[in-house]
Amino acid sequence: MDKINPEILKIFAFFGIMAIAGYVALVLYFFFEWVKEKIRLMRWKRQYKHRFNKAPLAKCHCVDCKWWGKESNACRQFSNGWCTPDNGFCYRAEPKDLYQVRKENKQ
């Protein structure tokens, strides 16, 4: 049986080392991507859990808007009968006048 040429042996060793290094790099890449995804998921869960802790950016809740119909639970501003929850927000909200609120509270 013939001996293997040392030059070919060096080439095979080089490709073997490169394959192992590539495999290790790929495993490390997927591990760090997995860690980043877990961190992103934890941040999202915390943000979702505490989403109502801050005051809204809208001027008022829909129930306090002058366009919200109390009897129909629909926004009259858009004239398409959108059903809105009383704790919803709208970017075009306009708070009711104080006189109108007092009048509604008496009824």
C-alpha cells in the first residue's frame, strides 16, 4: 500500500480545520440569534404587560369625546357608525365642554 502524499494530507487537514471552524461559527451565530430573539421577546412581553401604565397620547377617552354617541356606542365624527369602546382613543378626539358633561351627569 502506498503512503499518502504529505502535500495532499496538508490540503485535507486545511479543509478539515476550515470546515470545523465554519461549523463552530455557524453554531455560535445561531446561538446569539436565539439569545437576541429571547431578549426581544422578553422586552415585548414587558411592554405588553405595562402598556396601560402611561397616560394616553390622545386628548381624552372616547367616552369623554363630544362625538361619541352614548346611546349607540358609536363615533359620530366619521359618520360611518364605527363602534368604539368607551375606553378607546382617537387621534381626532375633542373633549366635551364642561357644561355638557355636567348636563349629562344630572340625567
